[in-house]
Amino acid sequence: MSDLPPPPRLGVAHRRRLRALWRSAGWPSHDLLEAELLVAGLLSRETDPQGRDTLRLTEAGLRLMTQDAQGHRSARSAHEGLVARVALEMHRAGRIVWQGLSLRAPVAVDAPDVVPPPALSVFDVGAVPEPALAPVRWVQAMPDVYSIRHTTREDWVEPVAHEIKVSRADLLSDLKKPAKGAAYAAVASQCWYVLAAGIGQAEEIPEAYGVMQAHPLAGQPGTFGALEVLRPAPRRPFVLPLALWMALARADARRFEDEAQAGLGDDPGASGEEVA
């Protein structure tokens, strides 16, 4: 029976070190990570005529690094495809859509595990009695898709945030961040998770969120067709605060190919848009 230890399990730090060595001159750090990569056969040690050691990626190391890069590109492509699909669906529903927004959101200092259903935006401090005001901290809310109704009535705006997930690991990591959900609740009246089919179940998602499942199109990697509602999102009364209006005004709303600017003399109801 061999007394050799089992090969080391490679994690994110090992892969990061491989990429760093590929971009560098290969000077060794002589730490445990490098030792494990050498034992795994992903690195080789070379000695120059002056007796100086350098490290080089082996063929196995190069294969692992390129496979990881391809996996990351594939995940990004699928994520971008599903973001575009959800944005298009919101546009078809008559909403104004933003992608990749970064919004400052106030959350309670001790954010709860479950997002509460506030009746008012926490931006609207003037509407909350002084004793009810709780200490808050400011965080960045970055929904993948954010949309509001195309209306002129402030109480009909109904902002909605969609969080897109195409991998189970990313979903599980996200569910460990209750402050993220609290931030979304501070900027939207509805919050949704949109999951690529097969990565999760509605029961795993907190009740404060709606859940959609996106079905991929056969033979077209990174593209999605039907969006199936597994659980509707709770609706909370929400008045869009001035600070959020200003952030949306500074950002560029998504433009779609079927959008056309109506003439000044056109009937405002002729295009089917909501007139309020």
C-alpha cells in the first residue's frame, strides 16, 4: 500500500496563482500553494545557469487555465443572454428598462434575514414619525434589470428589480447576503429572482421575492425563451424618492429596436401606451 498522500484538491486560490504565474516571469514564492501545484503536475521548476529557480506552467496547467477561462466566458455569455431576455420582456410589458444600474440604498444597520414589506420607501424620511426612524447604512444596490412603468402618475410607477442567476454556485452565494435583498427592497416595489432552468427551486428563495424560471432554447447556448413564473412577487406600496429619480435620470435607459419617437402631433393613445 502506497504511503504517498492523496493529490491536493485545487481551489480558486490555486487557479488564481496559475494565472498570476502565466503573466509573470515565474519567480517562485515557495509557499504551500506552489508546492501543491508542483505536486499536481501543473507547474514545473526550471533552473537557469546562475542557479536561479523559476516556475513554468506545464501542459496540464495550461489546459486547466484555458478550461477555466472558457467556463467563465460561457457563464458570462449565458448571464448576459438572460439579462437581455428579461429586459426585452419588461419592455414588451410597456416598461422603461435599465441594465447594470448602481443605486445607493439605505438598509437597517442590522439587516434581517427576510426582507420586510415596508409601506413606504426608506428614502422618504419625512413621512416616517421620528421615533420610527432606525439607524441605516448605505449600500450599493445593483440589480441586473430595473424597470418602471411608463406613466405620468407617481403612484403608478411600480419599480421592479430582477436578479439574474445562471449558475447554482452564484445563487447559493447570493442567498447568504440578506443585506442585498434589503437593498433591493429599498429601491423597488417588487423583487424577483430569475433562475436558469435546473439551478434552483422556488422553495429555496425567500418569500419576499418572486421567482421565474428561464428555459434555454434548444441548440442555442446562452439564449433563453419562455420565462415561467414559479411564484409571483409580493407587491409593496412604494413612492419613488427624488434621489432615485435623479439616479435614473443620470443613467441611460435601454433602447430597443422597435422603439420609435412619436410625432408631436400624434394621438398619445394611438401607440397603445398608457396615458395617465
